[in-house]
Amino acid sequence: MNVKLVAFGIARDILRSSEVQMDLEENASISSLKTLLSKRYPDFEKLKSLRLAINEDYQDDDYKLKENDEVVIIPPVSGG
Amino acid sequence: MIDIQIKETPLDEKDCLSAVADEGAGGTTVFIGTVRSMTKGKTVIRLEFESYIPMAKKEMQKIAEYITEKWGALHVSIHHRIGSLEVGEIPVIIAVATPHRKAAFEACEYAIDTLKETVPIWKKEVFEDGEVWVAAHP
């Protein structure tokens, strides 16, 4: 299945784009997506943390992705 | 009342204070974050803030709801600015009104501490000789 990833902050710099499409197997977990991301873009490994938000909420590593989920890469936040 | 705003224009503490005004309040705390001129000995020229706005608003709302429940806050106002800010400008204001003063201090501190951990807002520090995404690396 095809999933659209949206990136902010340093994640956008790492991807060199604010959006990328990734082809994942059906029901891929967030954990497997993170592994794939780190393999393709090793700079993600250097971050203090890496979280993914699905449809505007943080989700755990075992969350199973679905077609058309809005996946946003959340690098360490620094508001305030 | 919960008042959450993310704006590209300058913030004003009077807006937050009027949002939390209540005759039942015994105390109101206001936290105002400002852009500092130096970071680790380097001169900051400006900060650039960006946000995943719909989720940031939801996470700020969660903080305000938690405060309302835990500390009995009467009203909570959280305003965050995004875009390019110069030294001395205000990226965030949090105002909390509670029946008693101790709760107002505790709730306001919880709000800013949690905002910095959970709300999807990012800032880049721009120096004379480069730039860095704050807190991105260990």
C-alpha cells in the first residue's frame, strides 16, 4: 500500500522534501515504517527521538497503518 | 473556558488575561516566553517557528483540559506564535485562572513544561554563522 508521509522541522530537512510517498506492505506497523525510514535516511538515527502521528494523534510503534492514513513525522518538538 | 490559538501575528498578554478573567478566581498566573539573545554563548539573530497546526491545537487543548481537571482551573488560555521572531519577541503566552493561587502556579508550570514535550511546534535558531533545529539531537 502507498502511504503519504508529511515532514516538519528537521525531518523535512532530512527528507529534503515536506512530503514523500512510501510503498509499504499491507498493515505495516509504525515500527517497521521507522526502520525503513532510518535505513533510507540514516540521519533519523541521530535524532533525540522520532515519533509518528496518524490523523493528528501520536501512535505507538505497534499501530498498524492503513491506506490513506495521514502520517506525519514528528521529530523532537521545541515549542515555547 | 479554554482558549487555544496559534497565530502568525504578535501575541498580546492582555488577550490571554481577558480570556481567563473571572470573579471566582483567587489568582491568575501568566507565563510569557521571550526570545533570548544568546544560546550557549552564541548570538541569536532570530527564531523561526513552524507547527503542524491542527495537531498542535489538539495537544494544547489536551493540556488545558488536564489542567482544568487536575487543578480546578476556571479558565486556561494558551497562545503560540509561529513564523520568524526576533530577540525580545514573544512566542508563547499561557494564562491560568484558579480559585486559589498555589494551583495557578502549579498548573501554569505544568502547561509550559508539557507544551515543550508534546505540542508539535519546532523552532530553528538562526545565528550569524549558521542555524540549528532546537533540541533535535541528544
